[in-house]
Amino acid sequence: MAKKLLVAALLAMLLAGGVVAEGQFIDGVYQGRGDGYSDYIDVEVIIEDGLIKDIQVTYFGDTRFVGDVAIEKLREQMLAEQTIEVDTISQATFSSQGFIEAVKDALKDATRD
């Protein structure tokens, strides 16, 4: 009987949206913006199972062939290490800072209290 009550309670929580996946973040798709060297950078961050599943740059008006290369390295590092606390890339400091700022902006609503 207790097992049935537990299953019913968990099902009710799932239907009400009260259960979130294990992990650091709340599942969903989040957008953010940061200031690069010469323009802003927009990103979309996908969270699944509480983890950063993907980060896509949706707008990049900054320095090509320098900033975009640095951003890809930062993206890979964030995904591999599951953190947004990464160091900027030398010679693409402002683009790096803008990308990190954009990801932080996107995740501000995805963090658990």
C-alpha cells in the first residue's frame, strides 16, 4: 500500500512539474547575450538532465577567425567540464569574455536556489 502511495505521489509531482532532473541546472533552453570586442554575442544553452547538453552561438557580430575560434574552444571546455568558470583565450579576450557573459546570462534562470 505504501509503495502505491509513493508511486502516486511521484506521478503527481511529475505531472505538476515539481520534479527536476538531477544535476546543477534546471532543464530547458535558455538564451543569453554578452558584449564582445566590436559587437554582442547571443547564445542558446540547452540543459538536459541538469547538465549543459549544448551551447549554440545564435548571433556573432564580433571579430571573425579570432573570436569564433576562441569561442569554439571555450564551448568545448564548458561542455566537457560542465562549468562556465573557464579562462579567456589569449588574443581573443573580449570575445571570450562576451561569450562567457552570454552563457552566464542564459543560465541565470536555470540555476537551482
